[in-house]
Amino acid sequence: MTETVPAAFPDAEIPSAEELAARAHVVVLPLKVRFRGVVEREVLLLDGPAGWAEFAPFTEYGDAEAAAWLRGALEAGWQGYPDPVRTHVPVNATVPAVPASQVGRVLAAYDAAHTVKVKVAEAGQALADDVARVAEVRRLLPGAALRIDANAGWTLDEALEALEALAPYGLQYAEQPVAGIGGLRRLRAELARRGLGVPIAADESVRKESDPLAVARAEAADLIVVKAPPLGGVRRALRIVAEAGLPAVVSSALDTSVGTRTGAALAAALPELPYACGLGTVSLFAADVAAEPYVARDGRLDLRTVAADPELLERHAADPARRHWWLERLLRCRELLVSGT
């Protein structure tokens, strides 16, 4: 039994609570390095009739925000993806906020790294740590495209100081150096005034459906970073990017192979894809749910079917308490989609 999605979610139908619970698998996967302050990732997977889907909003997110992630999972598992316009997508390597001495080990997890995103502005670290990390990436990969991601961790003054120090390493762009659309607009204007020439990408400022258009209207960024799950799925993300009219980079949210395939579907369906995408985070996992992890080869992801492996689902299954927590969250988010709130 399904229920028709109200006008706010017109592209799919919502399965019954019983069907969702029956198709749900909750796993806990270890990471190779600390990322976003965690060393393991909890994920709920759905074995949908159209394919496997991932529902994995971070645990600190409220139900209203998490409901959009469920809508995206329902698209993947019950509707399937739109037709692609390309057969593969370029992917960047990601270097977390590790000490410079560990950069080589992180990069070794990728078979090729033509583009590298480096995390900066980590709480408890100093600008000198960021400079050392970026410098080590540049030393190891002198020809790679290099971008940084501050996750809105700097104030305006800190961002200006940091970008002046990091610009000499040849930055492709700086992702969300400060918080908010207004903050990005002020920073972008000041960078232009100083002639630093570092493009600005909006990420955290484009998590809601209305945000990309607001970023474009405010001239707050040169490009936007989009993730399919928080925008409600691939089709909705495609519409939002088109409305914003800015170049887009598709990124993942520390997804398993199943979730990364959703990101690849978005990147493959975009009319234009001028930048490598942040879809390489599977390489940060010490374990995955797919027998053949969905990782880039020679710096790109080829489109293929990705399915969770039953043995791996059992091996990494969450304990009963965490499974119950995720199922309750899943069903609460379902009710929000049914009600249209």
C-alpha cells in the first residue's frame, strides 16, 4: 500500500510504514580517519523495488530537515534516477583535517587524485595547521586542482587572513569559508577588492530548496555545491540548479556506495559539469555495504548499478537500540512527508 505524496512532494509515492520498516537495514561503518568529528557512520539503507537507497541524515539533524533526505531515498528506491547525459563523472579526493604527516596516507586511498579537496578551519586547530596540510597536498600533487572547504568555520576576518595565506598554493575555489549568504557576499566582494582571485563556492548556504536562488540573486558565490539528499532527491536538485543559474559541484555527505550512486546520478544528469565532484568519500570508510565499493577509478566514477551485500549488512548491523532509533526516525520523517509539513 502506498500513499500519494502531497503537492510539496509531487514526484513520488510514499510507501507504507510497514513496507519501509520491512525494507530497512541499519548499519554502523568504521571510518579510516575522523571526519566531521566522528569515527564511524550510522546509515539506514532501503531495499526498494527500483534499487537500493540510502537514508542517512546526520544524527544531529532534526526531523524536518531529515524528511527531505527521506524524499530523496524514496526517489532512488521506488522511482529510480533520471536519464544521464554522461557515462561517468570526475571525482575529487578528500583530505580531512589531519596533520600534514598523514596527508600522504589519506591520498594513498585514492587510485588517482587529479582534484583534491582539503578540509580546513577545524575546531581546535590553527591556520598554520591548514597551511601545512594544503602545502603538503601541493607538494605531493603539484599538478592537481586544489580546493579547500572550511564548512563555514571562519569569521570574515579569519577567512581573509586564511585565503591570503592559502591563495599562493593555487586554489580552484574556497568552499563555504564563512557562514550565511550575507557573509559570503561580503567576503567575495572584499576578495575582489584585494585582487586575490579565489572563487567562492556556497555549500552549507544551499541546503534548502530556496537557498541556491538566494545565493545567485545576492551574487554571494561563483558556484554552488549541491547534495541530492538534503535537496530532496536528484530531480528536485536538477530543477534547483537550473533555477540558480550557477555552475554546480555535486558532493556527498559521507555516503556509502549506495548513497554515492545517488550523487553520481545527479552529476551524470546535469547539463553541464565544469568541476570534479566531491563523490569520493567512500574511500574514507574502513568498511562498506557493497561487495565492490563504488569508488573512483582514475579519478572518475563510471555509472553502474550499486547494491548492498547481504553478508556485509549482517556483519555491520547496528545493535537493536540503534536500529530502533533509526526506524523511529524513519517513520517520523515519513509522517512529515505524508502530511506535507
